[in-house]
Amino acid sequence: MLLSLAVIFLCGMGMGAVFRRLNLPQLLGMLLTGILLGPYALNLLDGSILSISADLRQIALIIILTRAGLNLDVADLKKVGRAAVLMCFVPASFEILGMLALAPRILGISLLDAAIMGTVVGAVSPAVIVPKMLKLMDERYGTRESIPQLIMAGASVDDVFVIVLFTSFTGLAQGGTASALDLMRIPTSIVLGLAAGAVCGLLLALAFRKIHMRDSAKVIIILSISFLLVTLEHSLSGALGFSGLLAVMGMGIALQRRRGEVAARLSAKYSKLWVAAELLLFVLVGATVDVGYALASGASAVLLIFGVLVFRMAGVFLCLLGTSLDRRERLFCMIAYMPKATVQAAIGAIPLSMGLACGQIVLTVAVLSILITAPLGSFLIERTYKKLLKSQ
């Protein structure tokens, strides 16, 4: 495993640097590194590290969402109000509807299979979007209009919405039923997750005020609580949902509101952790890609991905109607809400492992959505934010 970690870090950093020199997203270099090192190409990664790949990717998500929470000021979100709420579910709903309209015609699958595929592809990637939005906040682009904050918050919540729908649709495909209680997991996941995170953040703020300790120790404490919150998510069942990742973000937000100076220092610590976590995340995501099968699926799957992206962009546009954002700023939001990666890597293979007839094609479309939208979205954000957003 140690050899595999060394190869991941060295090759991932090297390939990322090469792509950055070519004015391409370094994320693309990391994905390509994972594809080349993974079991479907050179097969140079130890099986032991692949077996814990999902856990390592989860840790990377915890790191970046904690950093997002530490930098997210709720007062900024209040400026956009209704749009912040709509961005949590409307774009994903539009993309799922687009999949229901297009996938049966393009791929010849059933409506239920299309619904499953839509929920897999419908979630944006916080791991791609959040670092980009944090960069915009650091450089003060779009911050007066709260655009980075709006996109960060929406990208973190829409994953919960999509995953709950995915669970319901796969249950139907296995011969079960979907009830109103299943849909209750969406609001309860969001509310209980944010509430638990806020309580933890307030308690941490109080503890950090009373007890003197190094910032490194505070990071370890926050990470430990984050792991417990995510573990709690998997232990709950039934109609009562709980989002561990939202709780992690909520903890950072509460800490930022009560202890702003501490949150700023901790955010700097987390940004250093993200350097290693980002490499692990995207190299391991790349290692899940079976390029041979993805290429064999042909142009129809690619056409479908671009088709449902149009529906997603229409959903973003609808969310922003009635806001003070101008056309250029709305266009940027539509672009920034494009990248897919982490959720697709996490749940894309589940229908196949469940033995569903649509499993292989769902996995293929999920993989292609990563390969297309993650680098494309990252590239377009980098190339357009200075042109489309106002600098404060």
C-alpha cells in the first residue's frame, strides 16, 4: 500500500503539473493518472488501497466541505435568499427530467432505468466546485453578489436530494415500493444534518474559547467529530434521514460565525490538507474508470450527457430569475454548476452490483459524465470567471 501511495502522489502531482503548464485543469492530469495506474490499464495500484478507495474519497470530501463551511458566511447567502434554496434541488430535478425525456429514446432503456441513471448523473461534485469557489472568494470575484457562496451551498445540498431519490428508484427496480416516507428522508437529512453540525460547531467554539490548544490539535478534533457524523449517517434507516456531509459543513459554518478568527486559521490548515486529499480523490476516481467499456458505448452516451446538461443549465437559469444577477453572472452560474465526479464515482457501480439490468449502462454513463464534465467544467470556470464576474 505504501508503494501505491507513493506512486499516486508522485505521478498525480507530476501529471497535474504538466496539465497546468499546458493551461489545462490539473484535475484532468490527476484523473488520467488514476486511469493509467488503475486496474483497467497498467494495474499498478495495490488491491488493498483500492479496497479502501471509497473511504479515502469520503475523507477528501470531508476535508473540502469543512473548509467550505469555515469560509461560508450565512449573511452572504441571505443576499440571494430564494435562489440559494432553489439551487439545492431544481437543477438536479431538471437534469433527471431531461434523462427521463432523452435516455429512453437515445439508449432504448425504460423510464425507471432512466430515472436511476438520472439520479446517478444528476449530482454536481463539491470536490470540483468548492475549491474553485474558494479561489474566487480569495480573489474577490463575484463575492459582492454572493455568487461563490451560492454555488458552494447548492452543490453541497443537492447531493443529498439526489442520493435519496437514487435509493428510492433502485428499491423500485428491485421489486420494492417507494412511499412518501422515503421522500421524507430528503428534508430530514438536510434539517437534522445542518442542526447537528451547528450544535457541534457551537460547542467547539465554546471549547476553543475556554481551552487553549494549537490549531493543529483543533484540526484533529474537528476531523474526528466529522468522521463520527458521517458514520452516524450510515447507521440511520427508515424515514429519518441524516446527512453527515451537510453536518460537517454546518459545523464549519457555526464555528465561523462564533469564532471567525479561529475559523480563518483553521481554513488555512485545511487548505494544506486538501493538497494531498485532492490527489487521492481524483486519482482514485480515475482508477474506477473502465475506459474500454466507456469508449465502446459510442457517441450516444456522450450525446445524452450533453443533452441533460442543457436541462441542468435551464434549471439553474430558472433558479436565478428575479435575482439581481446580470446575464453574464447567470451564465457563469450555469457553467459552474456543471462538473460531476465524486457522487458518480461513489454510486455509479451500485446498480451493477445489485444485479439490475441497467447496471452496466448506468456505470458507463456515470464514468463518461466524470471524464467529460469534471475537466470541462473546471476548465470553463478557470477561463471565464474573470470575464463574467465583477471583481470587488
